[in-house]
Amino acid sequence: MNTEQIRDRARQLIKQMFGTSAEFRPGQLEAIEHILNKSGRLLIVQKTGWGKSVVYFIMTKINRELGKGPTLIISPLLALMRNQIYNANKLGLRAATINSSNTKEWEQVQNGLKNNLYDLLLISPERLSSQNFLPEIVPAIGRIGAFVVDEVHCISDWGHDFRPDYRRIKSIISNVFTGIPIVGTTATANNRVVKDLEDQLGSGFTIMRGKLNRSGLKLQNIVLPTIAERLAWLADTIPKLKGSGIVYCLTRGDVFRVSNWLKQCGIDCHHYWGGDVLDDNKQDLSPILEQKLLDNKIKVLVATSALGMGYDKPDLNFVIHYQAPGSAIAYYQQVGRAGRELPESYGVLLHGSEEDEILDYFMREAFPTEDEERAVLGFLNTLTSATQGQICRKLNMRSSRLEKALKHLLIDGYIEKNKSNYSRTVKAWTYDQQRKDQVQAIRIRERERMKTYISHDGCLMRFIANELDDPTTQDCGICVNCRQGLLPTKPSQDTVQKALEFLHQDYVIIDPRKRWPNGLELSVNLQSKPTIVIPKDEVIEQGRALGYLENAGWGSVIRRCIKDNSTVPEDVINAAYYLLTKQWAPSPFPEWITFIPSVNRSRVIVDFAKRLGAKLRIPVLDVIAISNSSKIPIYKYENSQQQVENSINNWTVKSPIRQSPVLLIDDFVNTRWTLTIVGRMLRINGTDKVYPFTLGSVKDTK
């Protein structure tokens, strides 16, 4: 097709996609023509909402009409994949995806590819590391028509730490996808990212860069250090905003808390995060929630960044950040969900005192340490191969840390994987400290720039666009600094008081563990064979913790009492009584209490159990004993295998116990293994139901 034919067909398709009055935005038609005519490499840097996916959808449609193969798209988030499939269908494109949430459909998709039934295949970057992707999926596709990396900045920003599989794209492009169009799209490629992309992908990319200023998006920063103030502000403000929106939080725990608070305030909302969002029947609600937000059938989704890049709802009226993200890039991506086709919308950034602690944790977790990589390689040097479970049993390393170390060592070629077995390669190992230091230095600079943004007294949109190296920046005229007085900056004191009361009842659900760690067959099934599945008659009930051990609600009070091994205030006893009798009210209700003894914190646990028992008017029985008080505490071990193996025989029943339901008390819950092991022991000794109950929770146990 010549240039005029491409343009004519593209104009027909844009109207088919969006209606007879639809026209291309500046740059879209030129991008389509460039890809189809020159079959080269194109990097599209355009503002959020510009319509980057329209370019590769229409390019794919024309390519397929010309007899070319399907387009392969690397997409970072499940929500983005589902949104892309929804929009591709508008153009009559047949789209499929292979990701962690649809494993049952993989064979069907693979057969469809072999029969040329699909125009688009969307995959996550992790699929590039799958053993069967290159040898099975790529041949099934046949001759790929184009290769698209959506949100291509992830190769730089996430590929170095959070999503290391993005680093595989360089070799894929060099060795597999040659001679076809390569397209990268993003809204947030500043000069540093562009240079990094050239280092990762090779030179030769044509860069199509547009203005990043978003008209109609009114930005505002509000500093509210305490959790209660921010919760109160959300409750006061959201009902007054038109339409629907997203509230972003940094952690799942915060997402769950904010969502519960807004529900209690009568606001139609739900929590959302990466992975499954389960309903009462253990079904994933994620696709339903995404569609509800698209259809304006829900006021707010409280979400992590999993509902960030590329999620396209043109009439989203507001995006509020409960906490500040770590960079202008992340902020622009997320706040850019708002107001794509509205005359005005709001992007509000609330700032809390806990952000640095959370972001420091993320940065610490980003890379495997030198000692972790050395330990893994040292173990693999002693044998032919080992599974992840076997390595975990040997090394005192958290499963998430081991998984990260294995991923980096695999990508860097120091180990290889055959099915589930890892083995050492001959490549000499050196720890890449320089890369780690460089990325961490960038992260720290980006966080400091976000702090500058929060206190900035000039145009906020211009500040963000400058951070993204937009050469065409200008004042927006509508942010809080350009036009004084947008949304209120302080919540009402009445709502703050209600938020404080909510935080004092902000309990944590403790779900029971139902399996032992991989490799530890500590139970026996109905066929009298060892199994990692804990039989139902040995499983404890769902339990509760009074709160998170953080600076909210009872957290700071409980944390201090645990640290000092001191008795808790009477208010905490009252809160526990209220939770047990009014909010949780387990049925059948426990008829007695026992507690897990502690070498170093016996006073706080025993005193709490006795005072709670007196208030509930049920007996407290001291029936559990520690077998070996010199053993390292369970929380000092880093992974489940080590925690269970070193603790499974560390408790005994020292006196007769009752068969009636029991409340099993500990000071705090972290891994849940102590409660699982001791609770199982009580059940084996005849107790009917074991309800775990702790003062605090170290992390979200849901």
C-alpha cells in the first residue's frame, strides 16, 4: 500500500473504532504510516490519553489485511491487558493473552495461534522467561507481523529491579524478532530513560515525541501527615466530586484500610491490587471491578499501581493519591488516568509521613544482595541441580528474596533452569554492585524531586512535564498554584474523630494456613500417605489481630508494649472485647482461652490473656509449654521451610486440655506458622475449634 492508501484505510478504521465523527489526534496517523511504510523502529512518547494503543491497533488491522502475521505485545499489567483486549474488539481485532491468570486457556490460545485465529497476542514480560515460550508459542504464531512493547519505559524503570524480565527484551529483539516493525510506546520517557532504552534495545529508533501537558487536569497537593486526617479528607471530599475515580495507595494494607473506611462512610468503593481480588466464593473480582469502573457503576476503586499504566477510562473524573509515589514518572502515569475526555478533572496528591519508610522498603527489596546471590550459587555448586523448594530448605532466605535472586542469576546467565530444577552454569560470577548503586541513586534523586514537587509554588503541571524533559512546557493555568482555591485542604474535625475511632477498630484478618511449605510432608492424608496438605481436622479457624503494628490506631501502643514487655492499657482490653463480641463474634464462641508462651515477652501475653478472659468471663488455662527455650525465635528465620523445620517440635501440651472451642492468644502474627503449629497441636489433642487472636500484625495476613 502506498501512503495515500494507508491514510485512507486508517481514517476508515478510526471511524469504525470510535464513531463517524472520529478524527486522528496529531501524530497518530503519521506514526501508523511510519510503521507500515518503513518497517523500522519507532519510539512513541506521548501524553497519557493521547491514544498510543490506537496506533498499533490500526497498524495491526492493516497489516493483517495485507496478509502479515499477528502483532505480539508486551504488556506489564493484567488490568492493562484486559483493557487493551476490550478496545481491540471495537476494531474487530481478535485478541488473546497468555498470562498468570489464564493458565487453563493457554493450550486453546496456542492452538488458535497455529490456526491463525488471532490478530494480537498480549503477554507479560515474565512469559519471555518461560521455557516453552520461544520453542512453542513463537512457532505457533508463525511470522510475527510486528513487535510492540507497551509502556516501554519499564525496560528502564522496572527492568532493572521490579520487573527484571524486561531485560530479556534486548536479546529477543536482536536474535528473534528481526526484520519486522518494533514499536515502543510510553508517556514517561525522559532523556535518561530514552538513553537507557537505546542501551537496552539498540540504536536506530525514530523518536516521536509530543507535548505532555494535560489540558483540563487540575493538579493539587495537600499535606496531611496523619492517617486519620487523610482518611477524613477522603470521606469529606469524594462524595462532593462528580463521576467516578481512583484512590492510589502504596501498599495492599493501605488499600484494604482505605477501602474499608470509605465503605463505612457510605461510599460505593472496593479494593483492587495486583493478583486476585477474591470474593466470598474465592473468585477473582478484578475484571468485574475494572468493568464496573468503566461503566460508572462504582464510585471509587482504591488501588495499588496495578491499576495504573494504560488503563483507559476516558471519563474518569478524579485520581487521588493517598500517599506520594516514588517518582514523577510514576505519578504522571497514575494521575494521567483522569480526565482524558472531560473538560475538567482532578488530580490530588495527599502526602503522609509514612511514605519514606515504605519507599525505603521497596528500594531495599528491589535487588538481591551480594550475600544472597553468593549463598545460592554456593549451594548449587555442591550438587547437580535443585528445585526452589530444596534451595529454600537449605538457605535461611525469605522465599520472595530467593525468587528474586534466582531470577537475576538466571537472566544474567549464572544459572540455568530445566523445568523446576536450577543448576550452575560455567559463567564466572561477579556481583553487579555498580548497576545496583546507579539505580538506587536514581531512585533517591527521584524521591527528592517528588518532595520538591509537593512543596512547589509554581505551576504543578509544568513541573511534572519538566521532570519528563518535555521541551514544550508551559503553565497550565488551572492547577492550585495557577488558580487559587480548588478542593478544601482540611477535613472536618468531626470526621477526623470518626477516622480515629475507625483506626482503633482497624482489625486484621488472620487466614489459616492449609499447606505445609513445599518439601515438608508433615501431615498424613486419608490414604495414610505423607502430604503437605494439612487435613481439615488439624486446620485452625480464621482469626483476628487487633491492628497493624504501625503508626495508626492501636499499632503504636501495642508495638511499645510488646517491645517493653509491659501490660497493655485498659483501652486495648476494651477494644479486644468489642472486636470479639461485636465485630467478629465467632460461632460457636470460644469457651476458654490459652496462650502461646514466650521467653522474652511473657508478661504482655499472659497479662493480656488473663484480663481479657476476666472480661469475657471464660477461664484462662496455661496448657502450652516451650520444649527448647534456647532455640532461635521463629521470626528470625527468613522462609517458611526454615521456620517450620526449626519450630515444628518446639511446643508441647503440658496439661489436659478441653475439647470445647478455644481462643489461642499470641502477641503478634507475622508468618502465621506459630499459630498454625500450636493450633494444630491443640486440635490433634482434641480441641474442637481453635480461634487465633493476637494483639498485632506485622504485615497484611489476608
